[in-house]
Amino acid sequence: DRRGRLHSNLRIFSEPGVIVYTQAPDLEFSNKHEVVVGGTQLHEVTANLAGREVQSFVLECGPDLAFNALRDGIIDKIIVFVAPKIIGGRELLGFASEGVQSLEDAVRIQDWTVERVGPDLMVTGYVHRNH
């Protein structure tokens, strides 16, 4: 969280062992969680997690981080929630930064499923690349 907007009462913090990467040095969490200040660039976070032998992690992110993670090839599985509401416009993007401008350059999602979660739809799929 580069802006320090996380609150310790979020459900994700109900279990011990959460690691928070942030640029905000004044975030306070219980001693059940670790706060890493600085090093919020994707390559730094993934290197740090690999050094801890972490093989899987969750990114809850906005459009910039979402695109950068896809571009950098660190996403294997994607989960998108679709609510029965329509919002949009030029400034409300799902993926930001330079984005993907043509269908031939689009990131392919395969083996996808759709599940209803309350009033929302949860679309889960896998990013397949030639590694």
C-alpha cells in the first residue's frame, strides 16, 4: 500500500502472518503481522517473497499495479469481480499505465470459470504464457 490507506480492521488481517508492503512508515498493525516499509516495486516485492520461499501471494490492486503485474509476468491467476452496476468513463479504467491497445497484443485468459457470489459474478482464469 503506497498511500498508507490500509486499516488493521480489514478481514485479511484476521489471520496471523500477513506481510504488508508499504511506503507509509506510520502504519500500525498488531505484532501478528509484518510491515515492510519501502521496497514496494514489484520486482522488490517478488524478490523478497521468493527469498522467504513464498510461492503464492495475493495482489489486491488498482489499475496501475494490475497492469504492471501483468506486464511484468508475475500473474498466473486472475480473479475479477463484476458487480451488477455500471460505472465508467475515460478515468475509470480496469488496467492503466500504457495498457494494451490492440486485440493481437491482449493477454489471453484461459481455463476460466464464472461463479455467482452474492449479487456479483466472480470470474477466475489463468494467464498462460510460453515460459
